Amino acid sequence: MNARESTRALTLSTLAFAISFAVWGMISPMAKTFQTSFHLTEQQAWLIIAIPVILGSIFRLPMGMLADRYGGRIVFGVLLLFIAFPALMLSFATSFHELALWGLLLGMAGTSFSIGVAFTSKWFPPEKQGFALGIYGAGNIGQSIALFCIPFLAKSMGWPVTYRLFAAAALIWGVVFLLFARNAPVQAQPKSFGAMLKVLAEKPLSWLLALFYFVTFGGFVALSIGLPKVLQEVFPGFIDREDAGLRVAGFVVLATAMRPLGGWLSDRVGGARLLMLVFGASIFLAPLMSIEQIVPFTAGALGMAVCVGLGNGAVFKLVPQYFPKDTGTVTGLVGAMGGLGGFFPPLALGVIKAQTGHYGPGFLLLALFCVLCLLLNYFILCRRPSDPGDPNLAPTAQAGVKG
């Protein structure tokens, strides 16, 4: 493998991930509009925001396994072609049930992360995987593209036409990826699906990394899809749909920019050490978002953007480090938990808002989750990063790889 081939693979996969995430985030910027136009209840509005996350979460594990077994090129290419269909059909939706159905299928776009990690990581040696996967993870910028572009395009040409443009982008890049992407020339024989699942059963560390991603990536997804609606309701008259989209796009850009930095720092100081900083800072930043004043709310949101971005990069330095032969499988598990972390908070926010009239308690719950993760990270990873007697660690970790 030469540097030119690795760079081409990284470029193609990062752009594929960005387009997938843009499609995945299509509903959120228009949720408030749909709530008004289609006369949705508060719970229905939050459900159509959250529902694309669920299928993408459930299928991240099997899609990561497929990428490990058959290669990321064909799996990623077919995925892009598939998600173009529900993206197109959403443009014809006229009711809650149609929004829910096509939004559910649109959720398959969320499986792109585990596919891309399995595809990309094989093109780079272990000492460069943190930075490479951080670059790939910067495809999160697709969420920002959706948040920024959809409200403005919808204002000028209508949301149905806007959705059709996003569907066309997925279709075109699916063809490009199938034509020009290549799988890394690895020699290892593909494992059976039973052997892949055995890894998850015998390596509890995979579930710990899944929990960390549940909070970091789940926090990123939940905030990026939920904040447009929260901002319009907490600050009515001050923030409209376009302004909310612009502000949340800034959140996504900042979090995305931090992801490669998180991978780069993890290559140097260790992913577990970086997660200590991430969870420690989040404990103090998340509660700021429970204050219904624009300055502390903004400070808390931007601070959390930095934390979740760094945390995402740190977790995915640890995955190929501890599981070099099962990256796609473990990424599927970790990614699935991260997706679920983005599914439940919006639903919880909807219930909390309906019961209390405020979103604040939801952000306090986020801080409590960070306390739990801080303690687990310290006692399991930071204090025993290279213990040769630890049955949870993969051979590379047991050999003393920093983490």
C-alpha cells in the first residue's frame, strides 16, 4: 500500500460518509415546519427527528460485519444507492406516517460510519489509524451541510426539491464509489459471522467502548438533530428556523473539526487519557445548557461540541488498537450504541418538555452519564492500560500499546 492509494481511499470514504450524514440529517432542520404544516403533536415531532437514528443504530453492527467480510467498497457503494430512495420519497410525504416510514428507511444512512471505519482503517498502519480515522470521522460535516443548506434552499425552492437534490447526491456518489474505490490488499481470511459475534461475547472491553461512544457520539447526534427545535422554542422571537440551522451548523462544524484533533492527540497521549479530559469537562459544561439564557446556553453547547468531537476521535483510536482484526465488527457494536445514544435523548427531551415545560433536566442527565463514564474509564482503562493478565484486552493492547 502506498501513500497515494491510502489517500485516495480516505478521500473517497470521507466524502461518502459526509454525503451519508447529510442525508441522515435531512429531517431535523425541517421538523418545526413539519410540526406546524402537518399538525403534529410534540411527541410526534420529536419522534420523526429521532426515528432515522434507530435503524441506523440497529444495523451498524451487521453492516460493519459485512464490510469486514466482503470489503467496504461494495457495501458502502450499495448503501449510498439505497438511501437515495427514501430521501427521494420523503419529498412526496404529506403525513406523519409517511414521514415516519421514509425517515425510518433513511436511517440506514447512519450505518455508513461502521462501514467506512472497516474500509479506511485497513489502508493505514496502527500508528496512523487515529489520525486517519479522525479525518474520516470529519465526514460528520455532512450533518452541518444539511443543517445549514436545507433551511435556506427550502426557503428559495421548497423543501421537496431540496430533498430531491440530496437524494441525487447520494445516488451519484454511490456510482462514483463503486467505480473508483478499492479495498485494501489485506491477506487475512474473512471470519464467519459466528466468529465475529464471538469477539463481542468474549471481549467485554468492546462493550465499554460502546458505552463511551453512546455518550460522545450519541451526544453529538442528539444535540445536532435536537438543537434546531430546542433553540426555536427556548428563545422564541430571537432565533428563527434559518438562524437555528446556522447556529447548529456551527456546533456540528466545531465538533467535526475536533474529531481529527482527538485522533491525533490519542495517537500521542493515549485515547483513555484524552477521554478523562472529555468526560471531566462535560460534567461542568452540560448543565450550562439547562440555563435558559443565550450566553450560558451557547457556552455550554459549544463546549460540548469540543468535548464530543475529541471524544469521538479518542474512542475510534481505541477500537482498532484493541481489536485490529475485528475493526468492522467492534465498530458496528460501538457505532450501534452511539446511534442509540442519539435516538433516546430526543425522545427523552420530548417527554421532559411535555411534563415539565423545560428541557433543562435532560442536560443534567447528560452530565450524570459523563460522571459514570469518567469513573469507568479511570478504573478500567487508565489504571490498567497494558495489564497482560487482563482477559478483556486484545493481544495488541496486552503487548503494551498506549491507550
